[in-house]
Amino acid sequence: MKIKTGDKVKILSGKDKGKTGKVIQTLENKKKRQNYVVIEGANILKKHIRSRSAGEKGQIIELPAPMNISNVMLIDPKSGKPTRVGYKMEGNDKKRLLKRSGELID
């Protein structure tokens, strides 16, 4: 995957288009062959929780929901602009390459 946990990304489409945030989690659906990311403070979902016992109150919890990895783009740490990501082999190590600046990350 070209985007990893801890990366800063910009959202390209959806209700939070234009927002930036840190990737909390990456998910993979092998059956559908799709990847998803969970971004801090974006794509917020409200979940209603029923009370389990009498006397206890129900709750509404807000949590970030997964979004398709194609809807986000990695932000270049130097310029602060979104960039595509490629790969480059350095010896036996596979490093991520920022296309905009040509820098290696990881």
C-alpha cells in the first residue's frame, strides 16, 4: 500500500473534500481487492448505542468511518502539497518515492 498509518493526507472527494488529516488505520478487503483508510477527524459517523440495562442511558458516539484509499492523496512534508507516490528499490529495500519532490520516505 502506498499510504501507511501515520501519514498526513488530503481528502480529494466526498463530504470532507479538501480537509487534511492523519491516517489512523489502514484496512484491506481481500475479497473485493480494495483498500480503505481511517482518517482522524474526517468522515465522522454517528453511532447510536442502546442502553443495556434499566436505568442506564443510551448514547450517541461519533467515530471516524473508513473511506476508500483512492479518495485521499499523500501530502509532501516539505511543500505541503498533495503528491503521488511511487516505489524505488534501494539495495534489497523497497522505499516510497514522492513524485512531486523526488524524495524518498520510510
